[in-house]
Amino acid sequence: MTVDLGPAEHDVYRAAIEASPAATIVTDPAGTIALANPEAERLFGCDPGALLGQPIETLLPEVSREAHQTHRVRYATEPQPRPMGALRDVHARRHDGSVFPAEVRLNPVKTSRGAFVVCAIVDLTERKREEERLAQHAAALQAANERLVELATTDSLTSLWNRRAFLDQLDIQLEQAVRGAHPMSVLILDVDHFKPYNDEYGHLAGDEILRAAARLLRERARRSDYVARIGGEEFGVILHEANRDGALRLAEQLRVAVEAAQWPRRRITISVGAATVAFPAPVPRPPSPDRTRVLSAADRALYYSKQQGRNRVTHVDDLAPVM
């Protein structure tokens, strides 16, 4: 909505603009600065009266001036106030050449000489600086939270997932398997004769073996597999969409890789127990499958591997049913 400004109101409007605490500039229909209040002169670092008669583009960075002329001509054809919700951030240029972010509010005033435009200008430098500081703080906070999650879910010795993360992921994988009616398998691996090794060579040497074994498991597992240290010398692997044959094949690859590796003092081997779950058809809202039964089955297969002399892989399906 425009204001029809006659001679009687002219002095009132001028006085109001001069007294405004906001930097305010008035341009004539040609885009020339007709009035600039003291706050505007202070904001742009100009002497009193220095802005009068200058094109408004003088207050913009050179790179923006040509585009602004086009926008100004277009605005003059349909001048309308810019409401608070439609403010546009621009960059303004001070007399010394420095550029700062600004918020500009436009309001056309209809006069006998044509449509003048009142421009209220707010320096956003401090606001942008505070926004940047808050964004940096938020990013640092997010990084700290991610680090806390990592610390809570990572085994400090081997850098694998820890038991808590393993169990949480097992719940997720079981639910996805039953929803999608695809198989999944779990391996539980144990470093053979680890306690005697620890007793003979010391805990630091034992830690070295665990780190090296963890590295081998992580390197040989598939990208989709979830490898964790779930106990002293015990590791767990969740095999996404792996049936019995796939589980046995990967478990054997892991066993062979450990056996064939170069170890510092004596040969290291692992025993492996495997269990597989499969569902015949998708279930949209299934009850949560019992992870305890899956782990118990893999544990039973691991125990059998140890009973049979260690350094071997056993799938629970190959064992006699528990009565």
C-alpha cells in the first residue's frame, strides 16, 4: 500500500526519518539518494550530506550493482512494501570499501514527483557472527556427542564394536530378517588356548594377539558384516543375509586366515560356532525374535568345536538336537 505524500506531510516524514534510530535512506524515482538520516551516514561511514545525489547502487558492492539496477527498475513498475516475512539479505558497501551483510526493508511512498522508496537498513554483521558462532558450537557439540556414542559402542583395545553394540545390532538384524524373510547368521569365535598364552607371555603380548586377530577378522569379513569383540578373547560376527552355507564359508575363511597369519611367538588359531535363522515369509509387524536363542545356538556350536580339538568351524545345524 502506497502513501500519497503531499507538501503538508513532507516535513513530517523528513523529521521522522531524520529522528529514526534505524539507518534510513530515501531514493527518488530515478534511484538517486534524496535523503539519508544520520544513522545511515554513520553506518556507511560518510560525512553529513555526502550521500545525497548519489545513485543507490553506490552503496552496493560493484559486483552487485548491475543486477540491482535491473531489480530496481522491475520494482518501480509494481512498488509494494516488503513485509517482515519477506526480507532479503543483501551485502552493502561502506565508504571505505568494506562490505557487510545487511537486511533491507523497502516501502514505496507516492508523491507528486513520483514514487519514492524508503529503505531501512540493518547491519547484520554481529548477527551473522553470532549465527556462525552458534553453528560452530552446534557442530562441536554434535562431534562430541558422536564421539561419546563411539566410546560407548567401541571396544577400546581392538577398535571393534563392543558387546553392547553387538547385541543392539543383533536385535536390529533379527527384526530386519523376519520382516524381509531373508536369512541371517551369527558367528562366535574364540582364540584357542588364549589363557595359557597370556600366562606365559604376559597381558601385553595377549593384547597384541587380540588386536591382530581383530584386524584380520575386520579385513576378511564382508562390508555388510558386523564384527565385534564380545568378551575377553571372544569375537562375534553378524552376517547379513547369510544362509548356513554362506556362514560356514565365511567362518572357514576367517579360521584359515588366522591360522595362516604370521604370529610373533607361536601359532594362533580360532574355534568358531555358527547359527543361522531363516523365515519363510515376510512378517510386517513381527514379534521381536529372541536373540538369546540365536546366541545360545552359536555358543553350543562353538563349544563343540572346542571339544573336537579346536581350530575348526561347527554349525549348530550339524549337531544333534538338544532334548
